[in-house]
Amino acid sequence: MVTEAWLLEGASIGEGDEIANSLADRIVSLQTTQGSDSADITAIKAVTDVIPDAGVMSSISDETDKIDGAATDGLAGVSNSLAYRVQELERHFHNVERWWGALAAPDETNAIEANVTRPFVAASGNNTWGVAIPILGTDDNPVLATDAKFDIHRLLITSLDDETDAWRVRIIWGTGTSADAIAAGQWTEIMVQSNAVPGNRAGGQPIDVIMRREDVGVKLWFQAWNNTNLEELSFFYGCHGYVG
């Protein structure tokens, strides 16, 4: 008994000296296993240390419920999130619309007025773009007072000087000059058939516009292209608004 007690408390154990299933044998086995586990833990930590911080999440179910079982922030939430983009699409198709004509002398500060008697008028170039006219100024709000962003949804072209040829028109947006915005590619364009062409959409029917949402306060310009210099095109336009 003295020898066994001495081995437990007062002497070292050499590798290979322990008896199978003895306390010393089991301790050495446990130490070996722990050494292997420690290496595995270190390897796992090396991987998890480089995983980006996902932020605070109360539970996985709290997040997955938002797919079908809970409200989302939508456009009041994180820009470009799934909820944000889904509501952006929803608001584009199920929204309110505001239509605008021109002030008597539209400029880059104020250009719009709610009327049906004074459309905007753009003149073409000679088989090129005509002068860019302002159609929304920095102090104009083309949508609801609570909306932070907008896009033009439709145009209503009320008259064309040229009754036989096609027109090319474009809407330009920016915070500087129209030339700067054009150089930066900040515009969208539409082809319009004249009134005399069968199947036209220029006379009496609104034309859909595809453009990016912009902040309220961004300026808009309009340009027209025809094969004859200084031909005129008259139009009104309608806008959609977005809360954020």
C-alpha cells in the first residue's frame, strides 16, 4: 500500500511504466485525449475568428418570422435589404401618383405646377438632342410631403410638331448641371411614335417611364430628339413617392 500511495502523490510516472487500467494509465490516456481536443478547438477558433460579426440577433426565429409571420421595416429599414427592396417594388405598383405641368417660367429652383393648361415644351435638335429644359427644381416636391424619394412613372405627350417621324426623349437627373449629369450617364430614354403612325402611344395615352428613384430635391431635365431642328413636343408627367 505504501508503494501505491507513493505513486499517487510522491513520485513521477514514466511513459510505459503504468499498469493497464490503473489510475496512472487512465490519467495518461485522458491527457492524450485532451491534447487532441485542444488542437481541434484551436482549429475551430481559427475559423470562427474570421466570421464577420452578424450583430445582435435575439433568436433565429425572430428573423425567419419576418419572411411570412412578422412585420418588417420596409423602406424605413436598411437600404438594399430584402424587406427594403420588396416594399420598393410594392410601392412602385401600389402607390399614389401626382401629375405636373409647368410653371409659367420653369427653372432649376421651381419648375412644376398642378395644372392641365400649361404642359412642358421641349424643342428637338437637328437629328440630335435639343436643349435640356428644367422640369423639376431643387425646391419642388413632386410627391407627398412625407416622401423622401420619387421617380417619374409616366409621361402624357399632348402634342408633337412632327406628325410623321419618330422621337427620342430622355429624362436627366442630378444635383449639378445638366451637362454634368449627362456626362455621368444619369438619364433614361424613351422612343415615341408620332400621332400619324399606327399604334402610336403619343396621343392621349400615358407612356410608362423606367428610371431610378431619386431624393426629393434632385433636379430633373428633359430633352427631345427629332430629325428636324426646333420641332416641339409638349407633355405632362406623373410621379411616385417613397418614404425612404
